[in-house]
Amino acid sequence: MKHVIFNLQSLSELDGCIEKFRKECPETYSSLLISVFTHWNDRENIARLTSRLAECLPAACIVGSTSSGGIVEGNLEMHTTVLSFMVFHETRIEVHSFSDRTDPLEEGERFLAECILIDSLVGIEFLATLKTFNVQGFFGQLADLPLKVEVFGGGADTYEADGMTYVFTDEVILDAGMVAVCFAGPALSIQVDSGFGWRPLGTPMKITATHGNLIVRELDHQPAVSVYEKYLKIYPNEHFSRNILEFPLVLEREGVSLARLPDDYMEDGSLVFNADCHEGEYVRLAYGDSNEIVENTQQMQDRLMEDAPEAILIFSCVTRRIFLQDAVRYEICRYQDIAPVAGWYTHGEIDRKADKIQMLNMTLVTAGFREGPLKSTGKKLQQTDARELSDYMSLAQRLSCFITVTSRELEAANRKLTMLACQDRLTGIFNRGEIETRFKEFVREMRELGKPTSAIMMDLDNFKSVNDVHGHEMGDVVLQTAAKILRRGIRSGDIVGRWGGEEFLAVLPGANLDAAVLVAERIRKELESTQMLPDRSVTGSFGVAEVGPDEEFLSFYQRLDELLYTAKHSGKNCVVS
């Protein structure tokens, strides 16, 4: 295959670009894809450009998007149009378009059926107007695409904050829609990769209210916009969208870090996104780390080099360009040392993680193309020393780094304090306050599910004599050993705590009385057969009960305590239910 790229300043230069391409174009080929990433965000110029391309190169598939910056030969090109000519010798290309007038679920299902019928489908590129076209429902229907099919792309953008964005082919221009390019052929290889580089900052916040999956109404039961007011002193006004560019929210979904940068805010304090957020998920504020951004990109470039691509497409979030400023060259320049590269700056990126097509923010997505077998080029990429970027790291970033480290230390200390607050220090199991709290939570959850909850109260027999005869140190060993036996005897979802002195409580959510009695009997036997003292074993007495349908905790505890009392006065070393 061959990749030829031009940088177009005006339409008057188009014929010259076409003529130069014809001179470089192979005489025979199977497919020609012309990608247009343009600074013109008006229908007239787009129509004139695509019509002329189609007239001069009628066999070409033409697709494109408005952009907020172009990438040509590893350089940033502002206020220009990038023309990418990809000539394939064996690959087949199909172009599809979708408008907002169609049902996304039906269209996604139909498109999936068509894709499954494409022989040797290798990858799909999506260009979408993400500000005006909700792709979530459409992408949700594509989960059954074969895992070998790569998916990549980006959202149309423009230099004007409120400017119209478009995606297009030589037949349609859409201000609310999407274009898909299907690549197929047994000789084609597409390697897709993505890089992030924003670091989480502060504590997690729960999404407690949403409207649909693109509007977050509340974080921790407070208006969502207040997170920017509280932590960054960024207030909802005409400058809000610009001021938050470097501070997205980040969530973890199935082990993947996803950024969510608000597009706008609403009068009620809601935040509007172009990618999905779900109630119950946790998010954190994040800040950009220029060193990590570039280091991540260099790792991507090293991986891409191993696949020896013949052409590269880049889809990079416009916020990366704005954030990195002059340092953006460190992120993109080395790609040209791998293969001819064309790209553009997007409003949202598209990538496939496992079987799910994800909408991304703040991310760089690359797609490397190669036809034919892998051939080592022997090329080596020059490394950029992260220290070269020190001049681009502001005082605010350095303070953010400091806050991140101290936040981690504080989180670790808080986790330790939380553990100490809920644990019995001697045995390592829950203390009385924690076991009681969790017991009540289990009862409430099991009642909602229509399931039972049972509990086992155990008291070590004749424990006072252990301390009197063998000393308190040996008494502590007995308590620790008994706690271990209790933990071994229950299921992974059950919990056990020290109720006080030599008394222990085990809570068994979902277990009825008969099951709990069997567990108690098993623990009793192991306790009896374990020789903890030099001259004998230590036994225990057990009270077992199932919580009644409307029984309060105090009533249940009194009943359980009476059962234990009966066991203690019935010869000990027994189970009473």
C-alpha cells in the first residue's frame, strides 16, 4: 500500500494536489481511500472539495470531518485541510453513513448484520458529530463484532466553540450523523492503540443522579458542577468550558481509565458530556501530566514500530493540543519516522476495549495499516528525554504532582485508620461495632431479595481457667486460634467478629437455620479437635438462630443470647438452635 498526504491552504491548491497524487499513485490498485480533515466548517466549501475529488478520482472512496487542527508528517498544522490518500493493493473498502433521522438501535443492529457478512473484515473507522449525534445506542449493538475487528475514529470538531461540525462523504454532508469505513482483506493488518496521561487527583466521588447517560446531575448528592467550584474555583459562566479543559473527570470501567470532560453545564448544576456516565460509578478529578502524556505516546510508538505499518492515522483530542501547546511536537513528531502519517484533532475519540466500543476524551488514538506479511524495517526511534519537557511544566502542574503524592499518602493512612476502627486488634476480625453494623446491613439487603439471614453466637467454654492456669498470653493465643477456625468454617460471603471477651458472632446472609446449624456444628468439631493447650483442647458453646421476617436487631440478639445461655447450661460443647 501507499500513503500520500497533502496540506491544503485553499481550494485553489486542490487540483495541484490531485495532479501530484496521480504522479505518485500506483498504476493498479484495489481501493483508494481519501480522508479529508478540514478547517472549513461550511457546507459550500466541503461540497466543492468533495465534488472535485470525486470528479477527478471517480474510483475513490471519500470520507471526512471538520477538525480543530491537522497533523501532517508529524507536524501540527493549524487552519488547514489535510488530504490523506491511502492506496490499497488488495484491500476492499465500504463506506456507510448514518443520520440522526434513523433509530440508532435499529441502525446499529442492521450495520452489525452487514459487517458479519463482510469477508475478512479487519477494521472499522468511525467519524461522527459527537456534539449532535448520540452514538451510544448504535455502538451498543456492535458488541458481537468479532474481537479481531479493530474499531477506531474520532468526533468532528471546529475552531469556533459554537461552530457547526460536519462529517461527510462525496454524497452526503451531515451536521448530525456518522460515517463508517469498513476495511476488509486477508492481507491487511490494522493495529490500533490509545494513550492517556491524565492523573487522578483527590478522592473518588459517586455519581448519585443522572438524566440519561450523558447528563450527570449530582456527585455525592451535590450539584455536579460544584466539584469545579469547590476544588478549582471554576464557576459556571461563559468561560466554563475553556477553564476546565485541563481538568476532566476520570472513571475506571472494567480496568480501563476513561476521561469524561464536560461539554457544558445546565442551570440546575448538571454537567453535560459527550460520552456515557452511569449512576453508581465513581469519578475523580484529574490533571494533565505532560511528561506522562509524552511517555505514554512514546510507548505507543514503540509498539507501533514493531508492526511495521505503511500508513498511520492519528485521532487526538483537541484538549491535548491546547494543554501541551508547543510541547505537542514531542507527542506526534516521531510517528513520521515510522510511516507516512496523517491526523486531526477531535472532539472525542473512539476505540474498542475488548468487546465494547468506548467513547473517549483527552485521548490519542492511532491506527497503523499494513498490507502483506510483517517485514522488519530495522528502524529505531529516537527517544525523547522527559527532562526536555521540564520547561513546559507549570508551577500549577508541579503543585498538582505534590498534591497527588500527598493525597495517596493520606488515602493510605485513612485506609489504615478505617481498618483499625473496624477490626478487633487481637484477633484481626471485625470488632463488635462493625459486626453489628454489617449484620443490620445484611438483614436489610437479604429482606429486599426475599432471602433469609442467620447468625451463630459462640462462647469459649471455661475460658477463665485458661487465663488462670496458663496465663493471659496463652489466653490470647486461644482467642486468635478460635478466630481463625471461625473464619475457615464460614463461606467467603459470610462475616465473623469478636462480640466481646471470649464471645464471637458469625453472620451468614442467605443461609437458613438448617444451613447455619450445619456450619456451627462443623466449627464446633474443629474447635474440639484442635489442641490449643499443652494438656487439652478448648471447646465452645453455640447458639444459632434465623432472623424473623420483621424482627428487630435487639429482639434477635436477645433470642440468640438465650440460645447460647441454654447451650452453656446444657453441658457446654454443643449447638442449640
